[in-house]
Amino acid sequence: MFKNYFKIAWRNIVQKKMFSLINITGLAIGMAAALLLFIVVRYELSYDRKQPQYNQLYRVVTRDQFSDGITYNPGVPVPALEHLRTQFPGLTFGAINATYQSAVNIIDEKGGEKAFIENTGIFFCEPQFFNLFETGWVNGNAAVLDAPNTVVLSRSVAKKYFGNEENGLGKMLKLDHNILLKVAGIIEDPVANTDFPLQVLISMKTIKQNAGLYYYNENCWGCVSSNFQVYVQIPPGVSAATVNQQLERFSKEQYSRENRGGSSIKMNLLQPLSDLHFNLQYETFGDHRISRVTLVTLSLIAVFILLMAGINFVNLATVQGITRAKEMGVRKVLGGNRKQIFWQMMGETALLVLIAVVAAFLLAWAALPHIRHIASIQEPLTLLNGTNLGLLLSIGLLVACLSGLYPALILSGFKPAAIFNQKIITLKSGGVSVRKVLVVFQFAITQVLMVGTIVAVTQMNFVRKADLGFNKEAILLLNGSTDSISLARQEAFAEALRKLPGVQQFSFQSDAPTSENNSSTNFAFDHRPDEKFQVHLKFADTGYLKTYQMLLLAGRNYSASDTIKEGLINETLAKMLGIRDVKDAVGKTLKISGNWHLITGVVKDFKANSLKREVQPMFISTQKSLYGQIGIKLRASDLQAAKTQVAEVWKQYYPEYAYNAGFLDESIERFYQQDAQLSLLYKIFSGLAIFIACLGLYGLVSFMVVQKTKEVGIRKVLGASVTGLVFMLSREFLLLIGISFLLAVPVAWYMMQGWLNDFVYRIPLHAGFFIAGAALALVIAFLSVAYKAFRAAMASPVKSLRTE
């Protein structure tokens, strides 16, 4: 019996090639897309889950409540660590301090040096940190980090520095041209799905001995840097809520004891390790974060794509069933019962789905290497593991059961008498209504994705073209060092830059106008008490305004100085200080770090971070010891030649320093990398949704044309036009798409409003986006339907009337 069922199923697939192709293609694309999205979601959820104490690990974070809002910092004051250990003896603490853009020089046996610049992965680390976090030790153990001037390297870094890991042990390297370090251990390379990219680990005692180089202050309770982070393991049976209550008391006692001028209410809290990768309020050491809302959105898109593929299958299988009504009637007359017909239909469904599963696997396998373009996954992934194969088979089984159930029930329920009396047409009313509902639901999903695509693309274009308050074009950022040797050579290097034909202007600076820097401090204005908010700081020489073509609204530029003497404020700071006319700010003073500094002018607001953040109150001044970067305005006529000239001059004046340069506009683009990927994802999957929906429409209209062949012939004989006939065959589907628009609008609005809320500066969500999505869906659907309808309308009436 099963052999006969298989033969019949295969014969039907082969005989009805078009319907089979549409069904298999839609299912395969839907399952492949869903599988890829689930791989992305599962990968993001896997961050640091391999840590044995994953559910017991927390980060101690700082929340500052000012009069104008709350700021969130993943770090704590340096002196807090020992006080936490004293007051919470039952908990295990470990600290780590990141450093960015550090210079590493490898000293060979002949006294020569190889220079490297490390932008991430360099940490000062306590040995206690490894009581909390597990890593594989190739050579040595955590105890080697208890001694000053020792360093531990990952396998890949040791290979990069010394050729192989064995050669590295016992060798010396120089950090930031100041600190000699001995390689005392080798660890395994960090996994890709971690927010702790441990590559170069230096003992914490080293930073304590060189505190001035890294602004490591063991006495300052008001100094909170995201670089210095403390982690804690809570033993089983101890509630995190209880520890949070104790931390609240600790914060009130400790910070009130330290006189901070009352500018904010500072609080230390616990953040679960399971929250690190998904909480956008707090930074991590990893290369990206992603919100849980985004992961839910990706999961919903995967489910929607699967639903659309399943809807296609149900619709097409149902309409095919009407053409097989007589076959079902004959089977019942010859003794076949409903149960046998039901399982025959389910078997045919299973065969179709099995073919689609194989096709889906091949599609996903071909697309997997390109997944990095829509997700922050750079490591190679594989489909050939139990989880992925099990997921694909589970999806196939689910689709087979849910998609095949309704058609099987309908077909097995046909009554022979009604079929042979040609009354099967009367059965279609219930079926058609279900198909209408499914078509409406399918195109509602499609329009949600289309509106999302239009909104995301428009927002990203707005971001790229937004006025940042300065000129970002043709700016080369050259990352240097702040050690004494580098600072001493700045004047000679500057003189050489002035002679280059490709260089228009340059500035020695702490960072560019837009960067990831969020350095801030409490301050006072015009001899008043400390303000109830903090001011953000940038330091640069007098060429800063010209290099970035920033607009001075009042006053003058600050004078040249090696330390903070005078400076500029931005419009936002002037407004927050209650100054109505920016000219009135000129001549007033700001107190920073205990000293009063003259305000010489006010600059137009500029975006210091991404457009997801508001403009911060800003003070710009001089501080040569912080000039670790050079912003160079190149002539746009030949950027590559100008960049080469700068590199040659750099090697001439800084031969022992690694050359590390990149363009400002590229660094700004990285702020929105995940958003750009999400925009691309919407494009891809809305395209797939449209394709799947159009496949279904094409199949349905093909069936309808067959059913109405004689009607079309009669209408044509009676004088109906081709246009009228096309409209007659299309209007039902166009009406359904119109209804789907009404369902799609609130869902699309809710989803995209939530996404846009991540941006402080964003486009308005107006009706034009929804109208454009609906119009596009109508046009695409009409083209899908009109092709088949047009062919039917153009057919000869004689042939149409002879059709059985």
C-alpha cells in the first residue's frame, strides 16, 4: 500500500510540474531563510554561555543620576574594588582594565624592534579574574599575573609577535614605548562569541606602578572609567536582589563620605553576565552588542517567512485538490475510506516537504558564507552539526504537519455523490474563504517587511547625509602615542606635514569631533557651585576648528598651550547653563580639576557620538599630553597619493612606531554597522517574502484561469475586452491585498517606531512609507496575476469553449 501511495505521489509531482515547482521552491526558500535567521539568533544568544559559572557571574556597574537624566557606566571607581572585597567577604571579585590603541614593540636578540598597534584585546588583569572566568592555559597559569611587568599572550598574538608560541615564552616586549614586559604565559585564542577578547593580558601590578600613563587613580572615587571593570561571582543560595540591596547601602555610605560636590547620586548595581551582550545602556569589550528586541524581530521574520511558505502550500494544495476531486470520488466508491485518503494526502505532502528540505539545505549551505554581510558573525559557520540538521528536520516536520493537515482534511472529506453530480463547485465557498484569509495574512506579512525596508533604508540614508556640525570628508586619522618620545617629535613631524602638497590642514588631538570617546567630569561655571550635570571633554591644538571646518558662533579660538588654559564650549552647554545669547558666555570661566579656565568662544553643536545619542555639553581645550591622534585634512583630488605621502613622513620621524591610519568617514560608518546590516536584512527578506507571495499568487491565478476558461471564452464572444477580462481575473486578489494593507499598517508602525526610537536623530514615520509599501505590493502582485490573466484573455474563444 505504501509503495502505491509513493508511486501516486511521485506521479502527481511529475505530471503537475508547475505546481510542484512552485510548492517546492516556496517551501525551500522559506525553510532556508528561517534556518539562516535561527542560526544568527542562536549565535548571538550563545555569547559567553560556555563559562561554567555563567548564571552566577555579574558585573558591578555604576549608575549616575543627574538633574537632567541618568548615565550608565560599566566601570567603577578604582578604589571601590578593595572596599567591595572588604565589605562583601563572601563574594569572589575579579578586576580587569582595558587599554585601547596601545603600541607594542617586540625586541629581538640583536636589539631591533618590530612595531605593532593593538586596537582591542589588551587588558591589565588580576589573577583573581580567572577564578571567575575560565580560559585555556597553554603555558603557565593565572599566578604569573601576580608579578609586575609580566604579560600573557594568546596563541595567535604570540605567533604574530614571535613566529610561534614556544618562541614567545620568556621574551621581552615594550608596551607604549615605556614599559618592558616579560612573556610569562600563553592562553588559547578567545572564541568569537565572547565579549572578552583576551589577547594580551598584563599584570594589574604593572598599571599600578605606571598609574600616570593610564590615568589609573586608586584614590579618586569620582573618577569612573568604562575601562576599569569589576566582576563578581555570587555563590549558590545567595540572591542577586539581596546583594543589590547591600550594594545600594554601600553606595550611599561610600559616595556620601567622599565629597563629590553633590552633582549626582551615584549607585553601584549588579548586571548579570547574561545581560551584557544585549543591554545597549552599558558598553562591553566586545565588537558589538545587539538588543533582545532585535533578536525577537529576527525570529519573527523567520517565522513569518515560514508561515508564508506554508500558506502557499495550503492554498496550492487545496486548489489542486479540487482538480483531483473525481480521483477521490472513485477511490471512495471502490472502498477507500477517509482515513486512507487522509494519510495518502499527508504522504504526498511529506514527499514534497522532504524534497524541499533537501533543497533548503543546499540553499542555506550556499548562502552561509555570505551571512557576515547581514550579521556580525565573522567566524566560519557550518550546517553539518546535529543542532542545525535537527532544526531543519524539525522545521520540515512542522511544515509537513501544519501545511498538509488542512488540504488532507478537505480532500478526504469530498462526497462522491456531489462530485459525480458536478456539484463540487459548491464546496469551494468554504475553501475559497480560507484561501482568502491566508492570502490576506500572507500579503500583510509581505507589506510589513516592505514598509520596514523602506523605513530602514530611508533612515540609513538620513544618517549618512546628516549634518554632523563639521566636515568629515577626506580626513585621515593617524593614531600615534602619548609617550614622551612621541610628544617630543610632534613639532618636527608637523613641520614635515606642512610641506606635503596633499595636506591642507591638520590637528594634534585626543580624538576626532565624532568618536567613541565619552570622557566627562563634574565642573563649575562662573564661580557658582558644581553644576548638576557633567561636561564632556575634548583636547586638541589650535588647528582643530580649521581642520574640521567647525563653525565658531561667538568669540575666538583658544590660544596655543601645552596644558588647559582656556577653551571653547558648544551651544548645548551654553543653553544648559542658562545662557540665552552665546556671546554672553565669552569671558566667563569653567572650573575643571580644581582650576578655573577662560571661555574664549562658543562653537556650533556637533555630533560627538552616533546619531543615537543626544548632543552632549562639551568643553574643548588644549592638553598636549593627551594628543594621541592626528587629524589630517587631505586634498580630495588624490587621496591615495596624499595618504602615501603621510605614511612616508611618519616612517621618517617615527620609525619604531607602527603606522595606523584610517579615514574618519569610515570610522563613523562603523557606528551604524549593525543598523546597516539590519537594513540589508530587511531588503533581502522582504524580497524573499515578495517572491514567495508572488509564487503563491501565480499558482492561485493559474488555477482560477483553468476554472474560468469557459467563462472567459463566453465573455469574449459577447464582446468583453482584454483589459476588462484581465481586471475581472485580477480584482479579487487586488482587493485582498488592499485588506492586507489595513492589517499591516499597525504592525509595521509598531515595529519601525521601536527601531527608530534607538536614534535620537531620526526621520518622521509618516503615511508616505505605508502608502509606498502598499503601492509597491499592489504593483508586484498585479504583475504576477496579470501575466497569466492576460494569456487567458488572449486565448481563442473557440479553444476556451471546447475545454472540459
